[in-house]
Amino acid sequence: MKSLSEIRRAELRRAAFAVLQQQGMAGATLEKVAAQAGASKGIVLHYFRNKQEVFEHAMREANAQLMESIVLRMRQARSPQERLFAIIDGNFAEHFFQPSVCQGWLSLCAAVPHDKTLARIQRVIHARMRSNLVSALKDLVAAKDIEATALGITTLIDGLWLRRSLQGERFTRREALEQMEDYVRARTGLALGLADAFRQASP
Amino acid sequence: MKSLSEIRRAELRRAAFAVLQQQGMAGATLEKVAAQAGASKGIVLHYFRNKQEVFEHAMREANAQLMESIVLRMRQARSPQERLFAIIDGNFAEHFFQPSVCQGWLSLCAAVPHDKTLARIQRVIHARMRSNLVSALKDLVAAKDIEATALGITTLIDGLWLRRSLQGERFTRREALEQMEDYVRARTGLALGLADAFRQASP
Amino acid sequence: MKSLSEIRRAELRRAAFAVLQQQGMAGATLEKVAAQAGASKGIVLHYFRNKQEVFEHAMREANAQLMESIVLRMRQARSPQERLFAIIDGNFAEHFFQPSVCQGWLSLCAAVPHDKTLARIQRVIHARMRSNLVSALKDLVAAKDIEATALGITTLIDGLWLRRSLQGERFTRREALEQMEDYVRARTGLALGLADAFRQASP
Amino acid sequence: MKSLSEIRRAELRRAAFAVLQQQGMAGATLEKVAAQAGASKGIVLHYFRNKQEVFEHAMREANAQLMESIVLRMRQARSPQERLFAIIDGNFAEHFFQPSVCQGWLSLCAAVPHDKTLARIQRVIHARMRSNLVSALKDLVAAKDIEATALGITTLIDGLWLRRSLQGERFTRREALEQMEDYVRARTGLALGLADAFRQASP
DNA sequence: GATGAATGAGGGTTCATTCAT
DNA sequence: TATGAATGAACCCTCATTCAT
């Protein structure tokens, strides 16, 4: 059971991430965050110490949304390969792999080098992602290749997100998933079927 | 023969990119740019119409520095494979694949969605990189795979730059080059030797 | 019942007009307006969107002060002639027909051609003045002369205000009222007695 | 024979008054003055000590243009009444009684209270206008009414200029001349025929 | 004489943050 | 808890003015 104040905080950090998506870090003011949450101007700093803290929680929110996507898929995963599929596919969930969302995420990444807390959060997020991937890869690739493969996957995911940010709809979700599929196949020999939804006919 | 004013403009855009590296977009003020260039505050807007324009030229500067790295290597390339090496290796030149440089670059990328000119510049940069890669890959991979491979390479490069931004020295140039080497080998069968400088002993 | 914020806005627009009187439009900064109101610089733009809006309200304030003078006299007017007297005399109220006030007003007039809202306000003000005059003149002059006479009166008033701005105390209120008296008498045959307060002896 | 530098100064003060007409005092920068004169940015302050001086000469220029109008008409005046006509009509010369010109003039008037030199120039201009009018009125009205009548005429002229500034084309030259005609007739009994050009048929 | 580079002061505006209600 | 008034710092930008060529 959540307290009222926790609900309010959740609303606000959702709003913060939403504003970030639309306006980027430069255009993200506390007033806009409040407006996005349908609240009054002064409220934001009742729940957060300062602006930094607001956007630190926005990064947590962003990651929470991503994890939700992944966990949803994880529940139905019955094998290491399905777990690997779940992790990767979760990163490209249709409602999530959107230009605006990627842009919001990118805004936060660009702030990481100048905010220690943001850096710490990012470290935790990355560690968890790596840990999930390593766990899934344990039975799929040679032990000595696990770390490098996991790193390669997260890096390519990041690259694809960056590309989506820069090119918007001109870079499609399909292209992204095909890149991931090709990459995984080339490095592990596995066919995850990430882009299958787009394939018209199979030979 | 450069005019005096062009020299000044070059100094300023170098300064702008330098400030971006140290402070990010949020902390990048025109005053700091001027100070970095050893000039007075007013001069910056004597050469550029406004702040936007300054940082648009900073992106051009960043790309120019990258191209310099690549062109240098390209001159000694005698085969398609050496050209492919040159392009990729140029992206990881020691003085260039630095946390601060990557962070400056990332700051600009994060601003792309909110600045049409920045977006246009980015598009041009990306088009050239793709064109270079496609040209080098023409004789190295099957025709149908050229585009996807080129895209994959640029995307992984971006991802590695992003990782360098986020993790700083904790993510090494060696790791980056090994990822690139593995990726290229897995997708094209080629051994470029990107990480050879780091290899202690040969088998 | 005025809200607190309306009181503050009224204070600020009074301050804005006061600054205008002392410094003219060129010297009228928001900081001085704030200081005049005994407030901080930031507060001015808390209540008004920008500098333009501040001085648009300053013009409303100026007109409000004029109308107050006129309305006060209107209340005691029992005949068309007394109404005519009230309107004209109100324009030369002792506390109002001051060099500084006229100069403030002139500053605003000079800005009218470059500010649409100011122009609109001016139009409304002028329309009301004309309407008041026309109404008072209806029973005093031939129908065909009403409009021209009303226009003549307002124009001469403006001219006298302008003169007061330019010459300050060297152009006296008495001279102004005598000019008005002469003008009205010449054009309508009426003796309003505008300058009677100054007349030492009667013939 | 004018020196080259005097020609340049004349060009610049014409340009200054032109800029004032279009942009008002707030928008009148030295750079625009230079541009208007087809000269380079720095040149203005080679010929004038500072901005104030530039616009002081702009006022002289404005008055010179007015005097030109009047002198032209004066040359053909053969009687006091024709001289009176010349003075008044000169103030409403078609190319001169334009909204923009009146606005430029008004901008200067609004600056008079805050610039001693401007005030002095204005005083001289007004004195000359008064002197011209007094001289023309000497044989037309009773001695005791000369001063007041002269003052009334200049004041109404100012008022009509002000109205033209505020209302632009919506207040026509014809209306202005009719007001002057009516005023002069009412106060002196003279029919100058100022508005005759507009009269279709005579009785 | 003429140009335009360079400076720096100052103003409008935005915004995080604090405070009183 | 919630509101929004109030503050003040900082930034972008404009411009008068000076200077070097």
C-alpha cells in the first residue's frame, strides 16, 4: 500500500521524464514538470530537494519503465534463449522504443558525466542489465565470451537507441530489431527471431 | 589563405566544443566559451548570430576533428580492408576517444532533436560516414549485406562512444576496439587487427 | 474586493508610469520600475509577461488617472455646458497637468506607432474622449459641427500637453486653460470659465 | 561650397531622422543609421561624438526639412495673410505631413525632457516659429491677441501632428487642414483657404 | 578617411529556490 | 499539504563606444 506522498512522487517523476522527452534537458523546467503533472508550480520542490533530484528520479522512472517491459517478457521465458530474447526484445517494446522516449533517455545520459548521483544510478542500471544478460548467456556461449558478448549486446542496444533519437521515425523499430538479430546470430549462432513479427513469409 | 575572421571563428568553435566537453550543454555559457578562447564575452556574438549557431559550429568542429583522424589513416590505406580499418580506427584515435570528447559529442546529440540545424548537420555527418563505409565494404561483403553491415558498424561505434561517455576511463579504448574487431569478424569474417596494438603475445 | 495580486499589479503599473515620467521610455528599465514599487526586479515579470506589457498597463494607468479627474468633475455637472467644462477642465487638473506627467504620457504616445497593443489602447481612449465630448456638445453646437469641434478640442488638448512636456513650468497651466477657453469661445460662442480661477479682477 | 565631411554629416543626419521615422527612438541604433546612409558601422561616431549628438542633429534635420517647406511658400507670399498661409500650409506639406515623419518628430519631442541640447534646439525652433507667426499676425489681429493667437496656432499644429502620429492614415491631411482653417477663422476672422484644394465646388 | 574587430556595460528574461499563508 | 508570491542569480543578447589597421 502506497502512501499518498509516494503516489504524488511517482506522478511527478513520470511527469519529469515526460517533459524530458518533449523538451530535452535544456527546456525542462520545474514549472513544466508541475504542469505536466497537473499540479501547481511550487509543489515539485515539496517532494524533491532540488532540480537535480527531480531528474535523478526521472532516470529511475525511465529505467523502471524499461524493466517493466523486460519483466513482462521474462515471466513467459522458459529457457535461457527465451530469457535472452526477453531482455533484448524488452528494450525495443513498441510503446517504449519511441523517438521521444529515446530522446528523453539520451538527455539523461548526456547529464550523467556532470551529476554524480545520476552516474551512480546509471551504474546500477547497467550492472543489472549486464547481470541479466550474463545469466542468460551462461548456457548459450563459451564462458570466456560471456562478458564480451553481454557488453556487446548492451552497447548495440544503446547505439540503436541513440540512432532512434537522432533519426526519429526514419530509423524504424524493424531495422533496430534486425540489427540485433543479426548481431546475436553472428556472435552466438542463435536465431532469436526478434524481427519475426515483420517477416512476411518464411522459406 | 584564411581571413582573420575565419581564424577567429575557428578558435571560437574549438573553444565551444571544448567547453561542451567539460561542462555539458547545461553548463556551456557563452561567457565560458569566450574565456576558453581567451576573448571577451561580446566577441562570440560578433561572429555568431546566437548561442544556437555557436554550438552548431561546435558540432561541425567535432566532426571535423573526427574526419581529420580518419583522413589521416585513409591516406595510407591501399585496399578496401585497409580503408575499412582506417574508418573504424579513426573513430577510436587515442586523442579523440576520450571521455570528455565523447561527452561533448553526446551533449550535442542530445540537442539534435530540438534544433533543426543541428539535425541537418547530424544527417550530413551520418550520410558521409555511411557512404565511406559502404564504399569500403563493397568488395568485402555480399551486396545485399552492405547497407545493414554499414549501419551496424556506425551504430556500434555510437554505442561504444556512449559507453565511454557514461563510464569514462572504466571503459577502455582497448575494450572498445575489441568489441569492434569481434563485431566485424562475426559479420564479415574479416580480421582487421583493430586491437592488435594491445595484444601482448601472438599465438 | 480586489485580490492581492490585483493590488500588486496596480502598484506596479503606477510605478511604471512614475518611472516613465521621470526617465522617459529610454531610461525606463524594469529594475527601476521594481525599485519605484519597492519590490525586486523579478517580481515585475511575475505579474506581467514582458516589458511591453508593463508599459501597456502604464498607459492604462495614465488614462485611469485622467478619467478619475474627469469623472470627479462630471458628477457635479448639471448641464451640457457643465459637462463640457468637466471634460476639458479634467484634462488640466492641477496635480495632473504637470510637466512630468505630460512627459510620461508623451513617451507612451511616441511608442504607440511601434506597439500594436499600445495603439489599440490609445484608440479606445481616444474614442471614449470623443464620445464624451460629442455627447456634451450635442445641445451646444450645430449638428454638422459637432464632430469637428470635438476633434478640435481633443487635438488642442494634446497640443497643450505636448507644449507642457517641451517647456515644462515655462508654459503654465493658466496659459493652457486660457487657450482652451479662447478656442471654445471662438468655435462655439460659449464661455466656460476655464481660466476664471486665475482672473484677478472682473471687468 | 560644402566640404566633403559636411556632406557626409548631412547624409548621416538625414539617415538618423529616417531611422527615427521607421523605428522610433527605442529601435534607432547607430548601426541602423549607418546602414540607412549606406555606410559602414563605425563611421557614425567619426562624424559625431556620440549617439546623443547624432539625434540632436536629426532634430536639426527635421526642422530644416520643415523650414524648407515653409520658405518655399514664403517666397511667393505678398501679404501678411499670404505669409500666415505659407507658415501654416508649410507645416502640412504633402510629403512632410506623413505618419512616419510625424512619428519621427514625436520621438524626438519625447526625448527633449531628458536631453538638454535637444531642449535647447527645440526652444530655438519654437522661438523662430513664434516669431514668424507674430510677424505675420501683426497686421491681422489686435495687438493684445497676437501672442495668444500665435501660441494657439503652433499648439494646434503640434496637436494635429501628434494625432497624425497616433492615427496614421486614418487621420487625413484634409482633416488637419480643415481644423487649421476653422481655428484661424474662428480666432481671426480670416479665411486662409488652407483646405481649398479639397473643396469640390464653390457656392 | 574608413572599416570592422573588440570590449564591456546593461537590460530583458528565465528559473531554481525560498517563504508565507 | 499545497499554493503561488517573491527573490535573486545567471544568461543571452544588444549596443554604444573604443581601437587598430
